[in-house]
Amino acid sequence: MTAPDARSGTGQPAELFFEDLVPGLTVDLGVVTVDGDEMVAFARRFDPQWYHVDPELAGASRHGGLIASGFYTVSLFMRAYVDHLLSRAAADASPGLEELRWLAPVRAGDRLAVRVDVMGARPSTARPGLGTVSLTGTMLRLGPDDRPEQEVLRTRFRGWFAVRPVDPAEADPDGADRPDAAPADAEQPVSDPADAERPVSGPTGADPAEIGPPGPDRPGSGTPGAEPHD
């Protein structure tokens, strides 16, 4: 039976571990197509503002038609993240989201290229056996020629990933008897307060493939009245 810390985010045996998620790595999370019916159904359930659910009002407004709820867009990102990274990686929970920006409206039929970039990685001081990975996720609208036209979403967050298990045969049998060996239940210091935050989500494994560099940091929001916080 596969140990819990060696399972992926979807419960299958993990292929990728903390050690594999090195800074500079770019992971292609595929391309998603925005389904108009799903987009509106989501908005009616969770974000029923008129520019998300009323075609007549939205069409007569500066939006020129219905636009997706920003939370629907980030849900598409999350699904791609699970399907292409977390389904393969030894993912634990996440200590939090640091940035979420909706940079341009998203509409039915849009094709969005999704990627995630590893910005930093270090062993967790709050969760022994895990590493904290800093990630930037982006979604870019593709044109008819499949080239990125515009960045529509950017998010920065952190995830916890299990370190690669050590083969018991390779472990030091005398390690526990050394004077400098810390007791297994010793309290671990917390040097980064963010690591100690309560987990709020568990988004990331795919072969690295570059889609293109993230766009410049610029203001904007696909959902009026939902300005991002820095």
C-alpha cells in the first residue's frame, strides 16, 4: 500500500516530489476552452451579477456581452493544475494565496493556455517532511493561430509537497542513537509565519514546457467591482 506522503493530490502513487519542483521550472497545464453554459451556470450559482448572467444588459453595456466571473476563471485554472500537476505530485495542502489578478475579461469560447512557474522552494519549518514551493500561475488567451494574445489571469500561491521517501535500507540505523539526533516528536521552530497558517487549498505534475513569459504586471480586472489586492 502506498504511504499517504507518497500519494499524489488525487490519491494515486506520486511521481513528483518536493525535490523535483526546482525554481525556474515551467509546467504546461494544457489549454482549456470556456464553455458558455457552464460559465453562466457557475455565475448564477455563485456570482449572479448582471454582466455575468443577463445577456441583454451585458450586451448593451461597455462589456459588449457576458463575461465570466473571475472565480469561474480561477476555478478553470485550479482544475488544470490538478489534472496536470497535482495528479502526479506528492501534494499536501497549501498555506495560502498571495495574489490573484483578473487582467482581462474572459468570454464563452475563449481558449486559455495555462501554465505554472516554480519561483522558489525550501524545506518547510512548520511541517516536517514537507517542502514549501512558491508558484506563479498564468492563463493566456490564444488567438486563431494558437499564439498567446493576452494574459487574463495571474496568481501567486504556495503549496506543500512531500519530500521523496527514503528507502529504509539506505537509512542510517544508528541515527536515532546519535547525541545530536533530535527526538521524533521535537517541536519544530517556525521561521516563516506564513508556513504556520491554516491550509486553505490544495492545488499541482506535468512535463515542463514553456508557453511564454508571463505578461507585465498591470492593473485590470475581468470582473468589475472585484479589484485584486496586492
